[in-house]
Amino acid sequence: MPAAPSPPPTSRPRAVLIGPPGSGKSTVARALARLLGVAARDTDADVEHTAGKPIREIFVDDGEPMFRDLERAAVATALISHGGVLALGGGAVLDPGTQAALAAYAEAGGVVVFLDVTLAHAAPRVGFNQARPLLLGNPRAQWQHLMEARRPIYRQVATLVVDTDGRTPAEVAQEIAAALAPAAGTGAPAPNTQNDGDAL
């Protein structure tokens, strides 16, 4: 299988946000996009648009493999066509093809931001409702299980880690914007950074 091509500099996202349900990816993406004066895009919304139905119905009607195929294609397209802020679905990074595409994006100077969060802070944001098919049953236990499996992958593909616990989307967006400024000035990838993220 050929290596994923590097996205053209003129069309790659300013930042790609990854993280579990409840980390605030979509909300932070919109806040960051406003700060940067660009558009926000969510691959979950792209998948729903392509399928013509909500994600929960894709899982029920077509199964998770079909959803993941649609998600992989949505991410690949957005990485080479969207010049704003891109938020990925929580499980998108599990796909090896997406991991390779994100690695190529980062090598070309892109910034992949892992929005980290603990269960205590994710729970009120998510609400653990039925719109999230992978959290059905015992949602808190399911979330914890998913996060334990995904955290190493989130950290592996990220070039910047931001803790969102106890922080507003605007505060998180401001930190990311500040990290993007030096990277934009040099044209080089931002360094891997762990932020303590104390609540304000």
C-alpha cells in the first residue's frame, strides 16, 4: 500500500482536533476557527451528510464497519481540501490509514491536537445519550474502556496535547491558537507538548 501523500500546504487544515467523546472537539473547533478567522469542519457531520442519516442510524442500519469506511474517506478528503480547523470523530484515529494520513499531515507542518479529558469532566458534556452508539449499555464504563484503549493512539498521533478539564472551550482554543502562532511562523511542525491544564 503506497504511503499517504502529503497534503498541499495551501489546503491542509490549520489544526486537526482529536480526542474522546466529551473532550469538546466540535465546540473548541468552532471557537478556534473564530480566533483564526477560518471555517470549522467536523468529519462526523461530513459522514452524516454523505450517508444521509445520523451516525446512530448508520450503526444500526449498516454497521460500524460501514461507518468507519465513511469516516476514513471523510478524514482523507478533509485533510487535503479543508484550510480551516478540522475536528475528527473520537474513533477516527483507530484506523491505520487515518493514522498514516495524520502522520503525513504532521510531517508537512500540520498540528494535531489531542484534547485530553477525564471521565468526571467528560460525563456532564456528553450526557451519555443514545446519540453515541458506542456508549450504550453502561456508558461510563464504556467511555472508560474506550479511553484506555485509545489514549496511547491519541498521544502517538498528536503533536500537541491540551488538557480540557475545568476549562471553557474559549480558554482551550486560546491555548491552541497561541501554540499555532510559532508553528505558522516557522513552517515547521509544533513540538510535542503536554500541558498541565489547571482549571481556571
